[in-house]
Amino acid sequence: MKFNTKTIHGGQHEIDPAYGSVMPPIYQTSTYSQTTPGGHKGHQYARSSNPTRSALEGSLAALEGGNNALAFGSGLAAIDTVLKLLKAGDEVVSTNDLYGGTYRLFTQIFEKFGVKFHFVGMQSAEKVASYINENTKLIWVETPTNPMLNIIDIKGIAKVAKANKVLLGVDNTFATPYLQQPLDLGADIVMHSATKYLGGHSDVIMGALIVKDQELADRLYFIRNSSGAVPGPQDCFLVLRGIKTLHLRVQRHCENGRAVAEFLRSHPKIDKVYWPGFEDHPNHDIARSQMKDFGGMMSFTTVEDSYEGAVKVVEKLKIFTLAESLGGVESLAGHPASMTHGSIPKEEREKNGIKESLIRLSVGIEDEEDLIADLKQALD
């Protein structure tokens, strides 16, 4: 089954024998009747499982080429579950250009429990290998990264992880399974903030993990069931509905993203544009080899190079909405230093290129001419 067909049919089984509903019904229930203790139809209590959630998880596993998927109440809940595989004294090697919420979870929650984190530039697998020791249990990767759009060689990092018997987790939120499939490149765990491109309509909060290894899936399921970080059936229905147009939406995100990136690069008031589709973008060749296209996410700075200059631009946008998040059908603009990455200390942010003047765009699926005109009037 090809990818475009998988978005509609992948992992889906008949779950409504009563009426033959084409779409999986929303099973808005907390518990299920049993004919005798332990005698049920596959579901006992909705924290443990729900038919609507199972339908979504089947779809997610099919899209990422995994054998098991788990849905969560948020992307951070999914990452939290991965980190609960660890214990005090364990170490994690993570990219230094990281979503602010992930950084906060690592440093302000799990460091207190004795887990040590190394935040390093992952432009080469050799550099990552130099940080691994006998206590390393996890390598955590974002690619493209948030917000600098750095590209990390998943296959190269996977070889390092396998050689050292370390788990490799990849946050695939920016790329989506349409553009990139980390499990096929050697990763052990794929994470999504399904809030973003998978849901695609800015109306739901959810996370997901997808794996191939059954033992690992069982460990993650045990933690999720014990901790209770599950999504409700209505949210599962919304993300499953969003997935059915994922391929169409991401195609348009990519087309518009290219047009906007090229416009920005040609504008006299723009200093730098960070978008992996440019041939001179760091690790562009790796992006070409592991991604189908380059996506609709980008960041840029103006020649004014100041916080005040960035604020002036984002406040004057009319079609781009100034807001947190990304990946919806609508175009969004954000100021990472004060919004998505505000929880990272300023010194750490700026060391990794997240300047006060940096603006991040999530390019939506509107008409590209309208998006360019909006950016032009704001810059002018």
C-alpha cells in the first residue's frame, strides 16, 4: 500500500460491525461491560484502551512503518513516557537546538531525578559518538530542528546508537511521516506532536510514539497505562480525520514553503533565511537523502537584527497569525525567543543561534501570492 493510500486506509479495521460506519465512531465511554469477570470484547477501561484511540494508533503505525503506536494527551506527555524508561544515573545525548518545552522537561523535571543531559550540535555522527559512555541510554534527535531547521543524519546517528546499544528517539514533528520515516532509517522510537501536521487544523492537543520492537512497545504501554497520560476519544477522532488529508496538505505546505523561502531570501531587508531546501543550508545533502521534500517550516532574521525589529514585523502581519504552534492549515508566525523557546536561558538560546531577532514561520496552505504579499507589506 502506497503512502497516500495509507493515510486513508492504513491500519484501519472494521470497528463498527453494528452499523457499518465508514468512519470510526467516537466511543465516548469510560468503561465497558463484561459478561463475566475478564470476559470483554477487547476493552476493559478507557485509560487502558479505547476503540477510537486504537483506530488512530493503527493509522499512525502504518504511516511510520511501525508495528505499534501509542497516542498521548500531548507531545510532551509522549516524551515524558520515553524518559521514564530511564533511571537515576542514566545519561541522554540530545541536540542543542531543541523545542523549548522539551528542554524544560529535560532540565527542570528529569535532571532533578538524576538523569544527566548533554546538549550537543549533531551535525556529524562522530561528534555525537564522542559524548557516549557506559551510562548513555538514549539519544534524542529533532530533525529538522526547532527553530533553526538544522538537519541531522538519522541513519548515521542510528549506527552510533546501535554500536553502543543505546536507544535512538526522533522527534519527527516538523517533517511528518509524509516527508521522512525515521524507523526505516534505524531509529527505535518516533515521536510526534500530533497537535501539529498530523491533526493539521489547530484544534487538538495530542502526542504519539511509534516503534517496531514489541518489547519496547510493551514497556511504553505499561508506563502510559500506569501514568495515565492518554487522549480522549474526541481528540483521537479529530487527529484521525486530519491524517486523511495529510499527504495533500503537506504537499501544499512544501510548495508554499519554497515560494516563501525564496521570496524572503531575495528581499533586501532580510539577513538570513533558515530553510533546508537551500543548497547552501548545512547538511542539505542529508536532507535530500532522508526527506521527500523540505517542508513549510523556516526561520529568518532581518538586517535590523533586533528584538524591536522582529516585533514590528510580526505585529504588522495580517494573513500570518502571531501565535504559538505550527503545522495547521493556516500560516503562523512566532518569535521563538519570547514564545516557544522562552523557557531556555538566553545565553543557551543565543549560543545555538536563537537570537532576539529570529522569526519562525509555519507556512500554511493559503495562496502563495497572498502569503508573499503579506510578508512584503509587513517588511516594507
